[in-house]
Amino acid sequence: MKVLWFTNTPANADEYFNTQLQGTGGWLKALDKLLQNYVELHVAFYDKYNKPFTYQRTTYHPIYTKESLFTKGIRKLGFSFVKNKEDLKLYLEIIDSVKPDVIHIHGTENPFGCIITHTDKPVVVSIQGNITVYYHKFLNGFDKKYLRKRNINSLSLNSIIRSKIFLTDYNRFKKMSKIERANLGKTKYIIGRTDWDRRITRVLAPHSIYFHNDEILRNAFYENEWKCPNMSGKFIIYTTNGDNLYKGFETLCQSLKLLNGCGFHCEWRVAGIDKNDLIFHVTKKKLKSYFPETGLILLGKQSEQEIINGLLQSHLYVMTSHIENSPNNLCEAMILGMPCISTFAGGSGTLISDKVNGLLIQSGDPWAMAGAILEIAANGDLAKNIGINGREHALKRHNKERIVTGLISIYENVHSGYSKANSTI
């Protein structure tokens, strides 16, 4: 069977380019490596490289567009440009060249959804997140006034252009959600992995057929196992976060402030954020005297191995987001066997059963989050049990062979259903 992916990342082509993905798309790389042994796999993605190439058993099709520096600068100034059908001709040229049996679009937030009504090939769409719901939840932790805040180091034009403003993302999400809803309304086949994405697609894509298939994690997380560090020193909490308003960084900071006020001295290490990021500055501005004075350690961007080392050295993982589908950072902590606390947001309720393989608390509730942390710190048996149960559950959920077999079965069903439908015309 010949399968063509359209993805936001180059999957395993990053090895060919000798680059390293920083916290995004690593699971697609792992899936690419395994799936290429069972199907003729082609992967299309945006890149400055402009020629198809084969690496290992997968053929890659970079989507190259000539975009001027002026256009890029205009986008950065905050015009919230969103691609829709501008590059449809390029997508169709790849489809015509590959002639796939099945087209698989990874994610609904990208412009590839326009393919659906312009090809006679069967198209299946994976739900990663959902921009429509993310836009709805965008301001859960902040007021609208924080959308216009900038972190400008100088008043030079270059500094202004390079500075981030959340209003740009907010407006982009608004435009993207409109495109996403239109594309989902025309989608026939969907792959998801949580109760949340199944439920929202019953509304956003009411005529679609839904298939469940979980995700493969990055390889190194299967190969390591958490052992509780010495408890005689500082209690260390680990979180992977991002420079976004809806990731719950303000809840994290409020929780840490409450823990400090209780006399509980801990170190909360946060990967993915540093003191130059806009979210750090707007959170300090919002919380004022309620911003934690001690215990917050911002690690910035971390490699895969740095994240693993950080997790293995910590006592607890906490996921703070206001909205997610199935956050890979939480899944990775669970498969290591760490005790985990997560906000009950989006699909996290599918990943964690409260008090069985983790603790769930309401999104945006720093008092419950701080209390749950104290509960784990004071109860070694609880921490150990939910860690063991979490690892056992995650190893089954992210079993590579089961996931690949399931995905191939989905492709066969999609292609078979398409063939039968055409044979009756």
C-alpha cells in the first residue's frame, strides 16, 4: 500500500538534514521509522529544500515556496496571516506524482485540509489538537489586555519586529478555527485517541467515521524507568511548558507561591520557558506580589536527553495546561513511571484515572494543584503506586506494535471503503 502523509514536521527527514527536533514532532519521527517497514511511505512537509529525496525506506517531498524577507517581516509585525489554499497546487502536484492509495493529514491546524475536496484519493485526518477549542480556551488564565503586551529589549524596528505579541496568535487562531471547521465538516475519516477528540469531532465532523489509534512516543522514553530520587533533599517538580497563554504557566506560578507560603520548600523546574519569553513577563505583570520569589527554575529549550535526565532527577511531574488533547509530555512522564498530576483539560481524563495512575485537578485552580503536590509529597506509597500504575497503563497505550498494526488496519479500511464506494457509482 502506498501512503502519503502531509505533516507540520519533517518526521525522520530531520536525520537526513542532520537537525534535531526540539520537543515537537518526535513521535512522528518514531512512527515514520516503524511504518516504512510495512507500507510505501511518502511524507510531504514545508521546507526550504526543494527536491524530493529518499532516506532509509521513506520518500520525502519538501514543499518549497519562494517567500520574500519583506513578506516574512510583515507577518512578524502581527498581521496574523494564515495559509489556506495558497499552496494547493503544490499539494496536488505531489499527490499526482505519488499516486497514493491513502492520504493521511496529521493535524487540523495546518493548511493541508483544503486537499479534501480537491482530490479523488481517500483522505484520513488525525486530530492532534483542535484550534477551535483552543481559541475558545485561549484566555482562560489572562484578561484580553495581556494580548497586546510585548517584551521589547529596545525601541529599534528590528526589536519590535522580532518581539512576540500574543494578539498575533489569538487572531491567527481565530482565522485558523474558521478554516478548521470548514475542513472538518467535509472530512470523511478521522483518527483520534481520547474521549475529548472523539466527542468534539462528533459535533465538528458529524458525518465522519472515527477510528481510535494511540501515538508512539519518542524512543528513549521506552528505554528508561524512573526511580524515586533521594527524598532527603529538596522536593523537585518538573513541568514541560511553552510560551503560550493557555499552557497554565500562571497557575504553576500561583501554586508555587502557595507552596512557599505553606513552608513547603521545593524546586519547580520548567522546561520550554526562559526569562526572555513573553509568558514569563506577562505572568509577572499579572501576579505582581503573588509571583513566586523562590523555587522557580526556568530551563529554557531542552533536548530529548536533557528532558529525560530532568525527569529522572525529579520527584513529580505536573501538567498545568488549560486545554490539551493528549499531551505527549504527560505521556512521556507516565511511561517513565513518574507520579503525575494533571489538570483535567481536554483529553487528559482519558490518560489518567484519578487516584489510580495519577491525580487530576481542575484547570486554573492553584489551590487544588498545590494541595495535590503536598498530598504526593507526604504520601510515598501513593506516589509509588500511581507511578507504577501510570507506567503499566502507558506501556500498553503506547505499544509500538499495536499502534502500527492499528494504523495499517485503518488505512486498509479507509482504502477499502473508498474502493467500495467508487465501485457502486
